[in-house]
Amino acid sequence: MSTHTAVPEDTLNGAGRGGNLERYDPEFTDKVINAMGPKTNPRLRTIMTSLIRHVHDFARECDLTVDEWMMGVNMINRCGQMSDDKRNESQLLCDVIGLETLVDEITFKLAGEATDLATQSAILGPFYRHDVPLSEMGTNISDNTPNDAVPAYMFGKVTSAKTGKPLANVEIDIWQASTNGLYEQQDPEQKDCNLRGRFKTGPNGEYSLYCLKPTPYPVPDDGPAGELLNLMDRQPFRPAHIHILAQCEGHKPIITQIFDKDSKFLDDDSVFAVKDALVVTFDPRKGDKLAQYELHYDVVLKSM
Ligand code: BEZ
Ligand code: FE
């Protein structure tokens, strides 16, 4: 076991216990669920009934011991203690067990009839900022571009899935990590709001900017989420991606990520966010001193 884990060495011994569920009190779970009073909000009752049932079944199935449960409690406590407005370790812990990707899929499906035309969603992740100033079309969002970065021009159109027509005045947020694998709020060397842009589409629905051809990076692995990855013998990297949030009156907002088709880790994303429909191609760009590659990416929004 690695030395950076806070899990006691002898806690996880005895892999193959379990199986004999009958030896536990068969009435206990219903007793806990039925303790909810009549004033409980109906949606909360649905969620808590299911949560309690699954958590109790999980504990019985694994014959979870007090030491193992306490290890989980400590992990959750440490997630809270190390989270602030720049780091969300609890969200990251959910991400590495696929929970944010799963609730994103559920939310996207519930949001209405899936049309093949509309842009697919992907998780927001912990590094979105809502306070990025508006930029002019064609702005370079990379300040002090690192020597190992490959500049790219990104452009496209936002259209309506229903009409196929361009949508004007769509607010489109773009954000990405630098080549050192860090978002600006993680990195004191980067300028405030570096590698982030907020744009409004013009009358023809178009947007454009200069950014970086994205590079793979590891999710922060110096906390409980990293410990868990290590304990599960998994790697922390995400494939190269750019985040997009597009919103416009009368349409459902879309949160997504697009992935470079040539990136490593497309088949082994540590947070399970890759979808085939979100894999894109960066093409060589000629005659532009500012960018060696270009990415044409159109966004299609569902109406409300
Ligand atoms: C990200 O893409 O920025 C991200 C998503 C989930 C966990 C960590 C980072
Ligand atoms: Fe990211």
C-alpha cells in the first residue's frame, strides 16, 4: 500500500467475507425508513427511502465493520476539510466513482426527448467559474502561453435542434486547463480567468476564439479522491478536453466537454465523462500566425 494513503494498513484485510444476509435483523431497515414523519417532503422521502435501503443492503452485503465504516467517515470528513472555493474534493470523490457522470446522464434524459441532433452533455467538473467577464469574438483566452502549448483556433455556430436555424445572443462559456495540468484557480502562476472565455454569439449564431489544443491532465490526487484511485489501482488522468457551457433564452442550457480524438486516456478517463459524440478533430490551420490547429465545433441546443 502506498505511503501517501491515510487508510490504516490492516483495515482492509479479509476480502472474501459476506453472503449470509439472514443473520442480520430483517426488520431493521424498515424501522429506520418508517421513522420519517408525515411532514417529510415527498421527494425527500423517496430519495431517503431508497438511500437508506441501498446503504443498509451495501453494509450487509459487504459485512461492513466499524473500522471500515470509520475509514469512510474519515475520508468524507477530510474531503470537507480540504474543500473551499478553489477545490471541491467531495465532488471529485463522486467523480472518480462515476456518480457525477451518472447523474448528468439522468438529468439530461429527464430534460426531455433526446434528439440525436442536440449536443450531448458531459459533467461540469469542479473547475467552472460563473464570474468570467465577457470577451469579444475572436479573443485569445491564453495569457502568457507556455512554450510547450500548441495554440488553436476554435469556432462554430450555435443552432436550434428544432428549427436548425442559428441562435443569436447565446452565452457560451469555454474553459480549459493549461499544459501543466492546472486550471487558473489551482495555479498562482496563471492570471485570473486565464484560459476561460465567455462569449455571446452574433446574429448568425457564430462564436470564435483562440485557445490551446488541450492536453491530458491528472485530477488532483493529493487528497481522499487520489487515495481512493490509488487503493483501486487506477490512474488519475483525464483525456485532453475543453469545457463548454452554452445558454440561451427559450432553450435548455447545455454543459459539455469535447475531447481531442488523438488524446491518450480516451478509453480510461478517470471520471468516465467521454462519449463518442463528443470526440472532435483538430485540423492543421494554414496562414494564421496565432494558431497551428483549428477546431470547428457547432453546438445544437434543445428548445424548452
Ligand atoms: C474537469 O474536467 O475539469 C474535471 C472533472 C472532474 C473531476 C476533476 C476535473
Ligand atoms: Fe477539465
